[in-house]
Amino acid sequence: MNSPPVGRPSRFGPGLLVAAAFIGPGTVTAATQAGAKFGVVLLWAVLFGTVATIVLQEMAARLGIIGRLGLGEALRQRFASPLARLSVASLVVAAIGFGNAAYQTGNLTGAAVGAGLVFGGSPALWASAIAVVAALLLVSGRYRIVAGVLMGLVGVMSLTFLTTALLVRPDPTALVQGAFVPRIPDGSLTTILALVGTTIVPYNLFLHAASVQEHWRDESDSRRTLAQARRDTLLSVGIGGAITAAIVVTAAGAYGTAIEGSPAADAATTVERLTPILGRTGAAWLIGCGLLAAGASSAITAPLAAGYAICGMLGLRAGLTDLPFRAIALTVMSAGTIAAILAGKSPSETIVIAQAANALLLPLIAIFLLVVMNHTPIVGSHRNRIASNVAGAAVVGIVILLAAMKLLSLVGLSV
């Protein structure tokens, strides 16, 4: 995988891959349903997810820069006993390998829906075309090309979703209350878990730890590189969080607040709801371009992350030009493409449930990361300090609490 040129530091680095990965059709679906069902009341969940992502991704970046290891490789080194290594590897391969193949279906169907809104045409044809382009980018083995495409797609998402959010003219007071006064309306726990699970994505921890090594391959000053990576993470993930919040605000403006029942908060319905505000063409282009960019960006990063995670856990070479990496990434791509063609549409409810399940998996992966980042033989003097451990433990604790509340609600117990 070619490294970027050394020279004037860019404002954006691998953090942009993280943002491109978590702003996919799953995020669009979860955020749209949050806004449609609960208005801007759940913006606090987006804010929590964004801050928590910055906390965990900083650790992953530090692992890659200081330890020169991916998270999978670090776990293999930390859990040396055969039984522990097999258990951890089985969990990661199953959760991220099969999970990313499932997410890839949503990525491609979501991108196809967006392309259809803008250009028309068959969803199956668009899903196939987008998959082919994404596969060609991955097998090109060129970091700068992949990163450049993802930067462009994040730019499109920023422009479309933030513009649309401004055009619906949200109430500033309601926005502040929604972001900083946590409330859990009846029936909102699954949506909250989906918002958290679609922002703090376990596979992004593997993606970030590996990609910082590629991006700063030729840098010898680890302290300077780490400072750049921290700025990059803060800026890139912050942009991703702003995009998610903009989608919530857009849906709240389109559907109104406190709607009874479960509105069909899909792309076509959202376009219809926004037509009185933006006009039919404007609504279709803004929502379509945003959804196309979201799906296409995640269609690139999901196989990329699966390749890094599985190769790292199995002790295989994990570069874009390495055969095992390509085989895993293209398997995820192929499985998602076939399912997308057969499905023909994006299963919105299934995506939300999958994102909620992602939040249930998150505590375990985050605990693994905390264990690794406190292991001096791996990260030396850059191991976690008290503040990092407290912040990481708080993220894990809050996610476990939300998950426990959801499980209790499923068995009919009040919380």
C-alpha cells in the first residue's frame, strides 16, 4: 500500500476514513428514524457517540503509531495462551467478518437508492456498479487514491446534509436542549442504541490502528505524528458527528416532532416530506447525493476494515497488496453485493437492529482495547494514563447501562 508523501502536514488523515466508515446508510437510517420519531430529543446520543468515538479512536491511533501494531496483532500479542487467542480471534472474525458482510448489503443498497433518486435506473444495476468501483479502488493498492475518494465523499455528505438541516430552519433552543439535556422517551432505547452503535463502530478501531501506520509510514518523530493524529481524529470525527446530527435535524423538520407510531422514515418518504420546503428536485438531489456518498464511502471502508481486523487476528499480512487481505476484503464485498442484488432495497428496520447489536458488541471490543493500551510491552511509556482509562471506562459503562436497560425492557421490566 503506497504511503502518502512526507511534507506539509494535511489537516485530514486516517481519521477521515473513520468518519467515512461510520457515516453510512446505517447512520442515515438510524438518524432519520431518530428525528422522525423523537424530533431533536435524542441529539444527546449523537453527542455522546461522537465524544466516545474520539476517546476510543485516539487510543487506536496511539496503538498504531507507538506500538506499530494493528489492534488484531496487539490482541494476539497480549493474549498469548492458545485458548484465549482462539476465543478472541473467533469473536472478532465472526462479529466483524460476518457483520461487515451484512453491513455491506446495507451500504450498497443505500448507495443504490441514493443513485436512483438522483439519476434513476435499476437499484441492482447501481449496487453492482458501485461494488465494482469500490473493489477496483481496494485492489489498486494506492492509499492516496482511496483516501482522496473518501475525502471527496465526506465532503459531499457534509455539503448535502448540513445544507438540508439549515434549510428546514430548526429551533436553536430545541437543538441545545436535545444535545445537552439527556432524555429517554418511551420506546426510544433501540433508537438510542442504534445511534450509539452506528457512531462508535468496533471495526473502526481496527481500521484506524492499521491506517495510521500506512499514512505516517515514513515519519520518525512519533510525538509529532501522535499530535497530528490526535488533531486529525478530533476534526474528522467531529465532522462525522455534525453530519449525523444534521440528519436528525433534517428528519425532525421533515416529519415533525412527537409523531405517534412508527413513520416510514425511508429515503423516498423523506424526499416527499421535504418537497414543500426544498421542491421535488432539490429534495431528491440533496437526499440522493447524501445517501449515495454515505453508501459508497462505507462500501469502501467496510471491506477494508474487515481485511485489517481478520488478517491481524489470524497473523496474516494486512496490506492492500497482500493476497490474504484482498481475499478477505473481496469476499466481504462479494457477499454484500449478492445480497444487495437479491434484496433490491435497503431493509431499514434490519439496519437499525444491526446497529443496536453493534452497540451490544462494542463494550467487549472497547475492553480489549483498554487492556492492550495498558500493556507496557506494547505501547511503552505511551500507555493509558488515569484520564484515558476513566474516559474509556465511562464509555463502556454507559453503553452497558443502555444495553441493560434495553434488555430489561424486552423482558417487561421497568427501568
